Amino acid sequence: MTEFKLLIDLMLLVGMAIPIVALAHRASIPPLVGFLVAGILVGPNGFGLIGNTHEVEILSELGVALLLFAVGLELSLSHVRQWARSVFIGGSLQVGLTLLCVAGLAIALGIPTGQAVFYGAIAAMSSTAIVTKNYADRAELDTARGRAVISVLLFQDLCVLPLILLLPVLAGLGGADMGAVSMEFLRGLLIMTALVIGGRFVVRRTLDRIVVFRDRDLFTLCVAFFGIGTAVVTASVGFSIAIGAFIAGLLISESEYGHQALSDVLPFRAVFSGIFFISIGMLLDLSVLMTQPGLLLSILFGLVALKLLLVTVSVRATGASSSTALISGLSLAQIGEFSILLAAVGLPLGLFREGDYQLFLSVAVISMMATPFMIRAARPIAERIVPSGKRVRLSGAVDPDAPAGLSDHTVIVGYGVGGRYLARVLDAAGIPCIVVEYDAELVRRARKDGIPVAFGDGTRPAVLEHVGARRARVIVFTISSPADESRGVVVARDLNPAAEIVVRTRYTDSIDELMSVGANEVVVDEFEASIELFARALESYRIPINRIWQEAESVRMEHYGLLRGTAQPDLRLDALKHLGIHDALELVEIADGTRTIGMTVQSLQLQRQTGAVQLAVVRDGHPHYRRDPDFRYESGDTVVLVGDRESLDRAIELFREETS
């Protein structure tokens, strides 16, 4: 009967969550907020549809374990290493300063030291789930502000496990046996260290052998075994199953099988993390909002203001711009889901004073609900407070007077992967270029690469003016943010109506808008890969390269309409009509050390020996058609031949014959 009651409760939870989460989606609010609202409504402090929360709390523990398992899978230590400066400087400053400030204030108010430090720890965490989801939906994860925010969140995620281990120590402060508590903490660290070191070897070796079977079910079972097994080990030594799940996820993520494991776990995580947040909403007492609104709002606004300030200072300390730092502060000013997790672990340890837990939950839920709106307003607020014109300065790689003298050059906005490769190619070709980058780390990287670079927002008129956009031949945007791309094109076109404006984007929905506001070319990563595959396929049919270029250009000219399913009715790709032409035409390049170098057409007697006829010789990009008696073949020449297949094969062999 108990099992049947649990099923009814689950049905009510999920049934109530469906319409609420759907409404949240329509309102562009994260599902997590919808889960919290659903919990408030069905819980004992709402409509009272579920009065006993004990069974749901058991499921929420499993939800926490799966949530942390997935977080461990998503936590890329390679990103931690790649963004080491931002992660460890910005993240440690943010967590450390927040913990110290909140703990110091709590101690000043008479709260015991252990509880004060605990309050500081839960205040330091922000919401990875809400912030990353919003940045992903806004296509801003690859921007300077996206990287700054993710760096701080990465450090917070890394702090979760040590903080959970620290909670029993905090609960023991002031107790009689501090030595025993400290030894327990050290024992926990040793156990976790042994799990990580031993687990890395076992997980990788085991999965290497499992994938040989090419059985997805077997792989998923093995991943589940590692997750459950590690959780059992940690629980057997007195720690939470959530810690074990987190460690298991982290170990698997460090192998090459992490992405597949994450895709297998994600559907389950969505269900059980939803139950976890619903259970949190069920525990929220709405009477606190009614009886203590002044205290609640004071704590809420005070905490948001403090985190905004400290995150801004921490991100600015990494070398990021003032605008990026302020946007990061507004984005991370909330209480996060890991704060709720820490609170759930700390509650039975007596780390909350009476009544404080409900105040904390109320502040956490309201701040989470406000986060999407704060992220949306962050950039306009930053632009008002930090005018873009005050942010322009050149890096040490550029002479301060150099931009004023640039003309007929290329301006590259963004020094990510695309911008970096383009700058290197232009530099190698001797074409003058200058990069505009808003991320301090990427500015330092460009400087190290020897690429002229200016620090600033490349979508702003003052910044583009500074790098000579009015005199540029080409302006390229590679910034991976649809809103910034459109704004940048508008500004660039206004400054230089004659410039060739090219935008590299990841988002197919942006093509029409970018073309309408002034872009000459829009390059879509995925579509360009498809065109390259198309070209390679045509090559396999031995279609001449000029025909392949022509067909590929046809696809580009109508802005990838064929690939998007919006091609013009009269668009026809006719390369396949020319499949027979490969039997008549061939190009062969003369390599170093071949016998034909230094010979003339007459001395070679090409047609008599092979039956093929030479149409032209291309040297240094210029075709030579006339048969000059003094013209001699050189290394690097490309000979254009016609003839039947056998004649062409003999001619190719002749031109490739090495000197004996």
C-alpha cells in the first residue's frame, strides 16, 4: 500500500509539473523554476495535495546523486586547465571573498563560527543549471562574458565536494572532540583521493574493453555500475551517495567515453533532478513570505548586491573588461542548486539556526526565479554604466599609432578558433590585418602569436573607427553571438559602405537577418562542412575542379537555401551532367627531381609518345598557351592535358618520371 501511495504522489508531482514547466518554457523561464513552483503548489504549504514528504525526499536523494553524476560528466577538467587563470583566480576570489564576507557578517550578528562559515559557503554558490541554460539559449557561451561566467561556475563546481566533506567539521566546531572530527575529515579526503586515483585506472581500462563489443546497452550498464558502485563505496564509509556519484561522473568524463555516457544519463537526470527541485519547493513555507517580508527582502537584496559586487571584482581581477565583469556579476548574483544541496546536507547536522532554513529557501527560490531576467538586462545595464568608448586600448603587440595608418586591410572581430586561423593565414599571405577582441585572455594569446590586436567591443563604432574600419577592404565577424553579429554588421556597414563584410556564424536562423542588415557573405560552419563533403563526393567522380567550385558557389550564392530547404525553384546543380568530361581533361603538376624539368615541348614529344595534347602550362598562377620554342618546364608548373583515358595516364606517368 505504501508503494501505491508513492506512485500516486509521483503521478501528482509529474502531472502538476508538466503544465507549469510548459508555461515556464513559453515565458522563457528555465524549467528549474517551473519545478520549484510545482513543488510549492502541491506541497503541504500549498494546496496540500501531498502531505507527507518523506517518500519524496528519498527520491530527491536519488535525484541529487544523478544530478551530481551528470555534473561530474559535464565538468571538463580540460577546460579547467585551458582557462586556468580565469577559473582559479576569478573563481577562488569569488568563492573566498563571498564566504569571508558572509561569515564575518554572521559572526558579527552573534552566529556561532561553524554556522557562520556554513552560511558563507551556501551563499558563495551560484546556479550552474540556470545560468548555463540561459547563456546557451542566448547563444552567448562562446562570448567573453560567457567564458568568464563559465570559469567561475567551474570553480564553484570543483568546490562542492570539499565543502560537503567540510560540513561535519563545521558542525563539530565548539564540540568537545574536535580532534575526532578533524580526523574524520582527513579520512574522507584520503578515501576520496584513493577513489579518484584508483578509479581513473579502473574506469579507463574497463571501458576500453567494453567498447570493443560495440553494444550500447552493455556500455550503459557498465557506466551505471561505476556510478552506483562508487556511491555504495562512499556511503559504506559514512559519506553521502551524492559524493560517490559526483566522483564517478568526474572519472568517466576524463576518458574519451564521457560524451556518450552523458548522453545516456541525461534523460534520467531530467526526471530525478526535477523531482529534487519539486521536493525543495514542497519544503518552502509560504508563511515566511507573509510574516517576515521585510527581513526576507533585506536578506535577498543584500545578498544579491554583495554577490554582484564580489563577482564583478573577481572577474575584473582576471583581466576582463569592466563591462564583462559587470555582466558576470549580474549573471551570478543568485543562490544556486548546489547551495540547496549543501543546505540539505547541513540541515540534519544542525548547521541552521531555527527558522533560518526557511528564510534561506525563500531567498534561494526567489533569486533563482529572478536570474533569467537579470541575465537579460545585464548587457543594457553594463552599457549604460561602462560606455564603450572608454574601453578602447591597444595591446602591447601594436604600436599605438599603427591603426591610424592602416588601409586596404582586414579587420577581424573575435580571436576564437575561426578568427585565430584566419589571422594566421592572412599574416602568412602578407595581407595586413588587425584583430579586435573583448576577452583579455584572447588578447594576450593574439599578442603572443604576434598578431596586431586591439582590446575592445568590435560591435561599437568607436572601437571599429580606432582600427581603421573606414579604410578596411574586408571586415570579418567571428564572435558566435547572433545579437552581437547583427549589431556589428550594422555599425560596420554604416562606417564603410564599400567594405566586404563577412560573418562566420553557427546559427542558420541568423543568415537572412545578417544579409538584410548589410553582410556580403555569411559562412555557416555546419553548411560549409556539408559543401566540403559535396565537393569531395564530386571529386570521386573525377569532375574537373572548376566545375566543383562552380557548383559549390551556386549553393553559397543562394545563401545555403538548398541545405536549408528554401532553395529557389530554378536552382539546378548540373555537375553530374558532366560526368564524362573526366575522360578528356587532366591536370598534372611537375615535381622536383622529375625528368621533364628543363625540357621543351618539342624535345619532350608529348603527343608522339603518349597521344595526349597539351593545352596550356600554368606557372605562378598565369597560364601559357603559346608554344614558345624557348619555354622550358620548371618544378611547380601545372600542365593542362586533353586526350582519352589511356593517353592521359601515359602522359601523367611521363611527367612524373624521375631523373635516373
